[in-house]
Amino acid sequence: VLPLVRRVMPRGRSFNAQIDESLFGNPNAAALRQIRSRPPELQSLSVMSSGELSNITYRATAPLAPLGDGREAERRRLKGLSDSRKAKWPNTLEAAREKKERARQEKAEADERMRQEIDREEEALQAEKRRLAIERANKMLYDQTDRVKALHSKLLLCDVMAERERQIALKKTINQRAAIDDARWYAKQQEAIRRMDAEEDAREAEQAAKKEAIAKVRLEQLELQRSKHLARQKERETEATAMRTHVMMELEREKQSQIEMMERQERRKQELIEANHHLMQERTKELRVIEAEEARMKAYAEQKEKDLLQRRDREEQRFRERQAWRQKLIDAQIAKLQDMTAEKDARLEAQAVEVQAKAQEARARLDEKKKDEMLITHMSRQQQMRWKAEKRLQEQADDLHFAQQQQSLNAELREEEAEAMRRTYQKRKELDSFLKTQMEQKHQVREAELKEELYLTEMAMQSHGDDDAIYEQYAQMCLDEYVSAGKDPRPIKLMLQKTLKKSFAD
């Protein structure tokens, strides 16, 4: 059980009032929370280990050392404790500097290992390139001899003959396939023609049926229109016949009345003549009476003639009124037809005006909608521009704040970077000297390899003077290869026979 002791004053850095807990945090925050959560009567108590109690007892009972030595020893001891404690902190400038230095050293070592590996691979690649170049040079020199050129020409002739045979076979196959394709195409074409003819017949039958149906409908429509037209015409003819009959009856009645009037006039005239004749016979008897009567009759005749003239004028006036009434009826019918036509035209004009008004209304609604959309788009664009301006101002303020913070950090890290640059410069100088030495070694190795390559090339050129065995072996290998490939080897055999005979003769 740990003893309980009363703490007289705070110990260590945990309760240092100069520490900004918002930057580094309080390492004893958990202990502080535990102490603050105690009851008031136990908040002044503290729990310590037996080691701390032994240390306090030792300090209390240890003999006093001289004042100066004790302070220096205490300072060194505290500094050692501080350094040992600080060495475990990963967030100090020195720890960050050491971490960066270790990272740079590890990166430089990794780069050096990578360069060494690349150099080894490059050396192997250059050696392989030299070997291939030597083989290619030897092959080119060997291929430039007359015998090898002749052999290659015969090989090419064999290839040409084989290719010609393959072309003939291919052409025959192509012709056969073309004939088969033509027959198949002809069959497909005939089938397509038959199918198209059937489709065309069906289409023509369908079109004929449609035309017949349309013609039937048109005939029905024409018959309906004709019946309507005939009905209207018959109605108009009936009206015209009725009007004509009425007019003829009126004319006949007028004519009969005129005839009757003329007959009455003729009778009256005859009666007048008879009366005059009777009066003339009796004139001798009653001259005076006749003269008086003649005067009276003359006056009566004048009055009668005047009445007849007035009656004739009235009859003519009545006839003109009847003619005017008949013309009025005709004009009324014409006006009625004109009114019907005008009403129909007005109705069509009203419908056209209504359609145009509806189109203008729809166009106006569309223009209004476009105007609203443009207004909404403009307002949205303005809002976005305001947001962008606010965002730009906020970013500028943040950049200014970050720049100030960066300046304060740069002021702290400038000295560290300068020291790191000096160390880097020294390391680079050492690395440059090492690279120069390595390049000189590579140059010497390259010169030695070039000399060796030239020597091997000269030896190869000297060995090309007498290579009949190699030539025979190479020619036999080519012959076997062409025979196994199924090509005609006769050109190669003839050339080999001539070459061997010539070599034997030599």
C-alpha cells in the first residue's frame, strides 16, 4: 500500500504556469482530472510511489555539499534528466532534424545501391551488345563471300519456287472459292429476287386494295356530295319554279286583267259608237236635244277618257309595283345566299383568327417562359459569381494567414536548412569525387573491351580464309532445312555439286 503524504507545493513541469497547454498539452492531464474529481477534503492529498518517497527521504537526510558544487551537480543532473527525457520526444526541432538527416542518408544509400545495380546491369548489357555485335560482324563478313552469296541466291530461288507453288495453289483455291461464292451469291440473288417479287406483288396487292378502298370512300364521298348538291340544286330549282310559277301566274293574271280591261274598253267604245250612231239617227228629230246631249256626252266621254287614262296609269303603277315585289323576292333570295356564303366565310375567318390568336398566345407563353428561364439563369450566375468572389476573398485571407504562419516557421527552420545544405554540399562533393573515380574506371574497362573486340574481329577475318568445312556444314544444314520444309532442293543441289567440283579441281 502506497503511503499518503501531504503535498506542500507542486513538483516538476506538470504544474508550470508558463506552459501553454493549447500547444503541447499537459502530460499529467489524467492525474489532474483524477485529483479534481476527488472530494474537497481529499483534493490536497497526493499518491506517490515508494521510490519517490525514498528519494525524498534521501535528499532530506543526505549531508549538505558545498553551495557551488551542489548547484553545478544539480544543474548537470537536471540537464541529464532533461536530455534523456527530451531524447524520447519525437516532436522537437532536433528530433525532426535528426529524422530528416536519417531519411536523407537512407535515400542517398538507396540511390547509391540503385546506381550500382544499374551499373552492373549496364555492364552486362554492354557485354551482351559487344558479343552480338561481334557475331553480327562475323556473320556479315561471312555472308559477303561469293560462295555464301551464291548459296543464298539459290535459297532465295527455292523460296521463290515454293512461294510460286503456294501462289498457284492459293489462286486455284481462290478461284474455286470464288466459283462457290458466285454460285452461292447467284442462288441468294435469285432467292432475294423471288422474295422481292413476292414482296412487290404483296405490296402492289395491298396498294391496289388501299387504292380501291380509297376510291370507294371517294366515290361514296362524291356520291354524298353529289346527292347534297342535287338536293340543294333541286331545292333551289323548286324555289325557282315556285317563284317562276308565281311570277307567271301574276303575269297571266295581269295579262288577263289587261285583256278584260281592253275588252271592257272595246265594249264601252262600241257602245259609245252605237250610242253616237243612234244619236246621229235621231239628230234630225231632236237636234237641240242631241246637241245638248252631244255636249253632255262629249263631256262625259272626256271624263270617261280621263278616268280610263287614270285607271291605265294605276294599272301600270300596280304592274311596276308587282315587278318590283318580284325583283325584291329574287334579290332577297340572292341576298340570303350571299349572307349564307358570307356567314360561312366569316366563320372560317373567325376560326383562322382564333387559331392565330391561340398560336400567338402559345408563343407569348413560350417567350415568357424563356424570359423567366433567362432571369433565373442570370440570377443563378450572379449568385455563383458572388459565391466565387466570397470564396476567393476567403482563400486570399487563408493564404495570407498561411503565409504568415509559414514565415514564422521559415524563421525557425532557416538555420536548420542552412546546416542541412552545408552537410548536403559536403556529401555531394564526396559523391562527385567517387563518381569521377568510377567513371575513370569504366572508361579504362571500355578501352580494354574495345581492344579485345578489335583483336577478335581481326582473328575472325583471318579465319575466313579457309572455311570450306564450315561452308559445307552450313550448306548441308540449309539443304536439310529446305527438304524438311517440303521445298524443291534442286537449285541448291546443283549449286553444291558445281561448287564441290570446282573446289576439288582447285
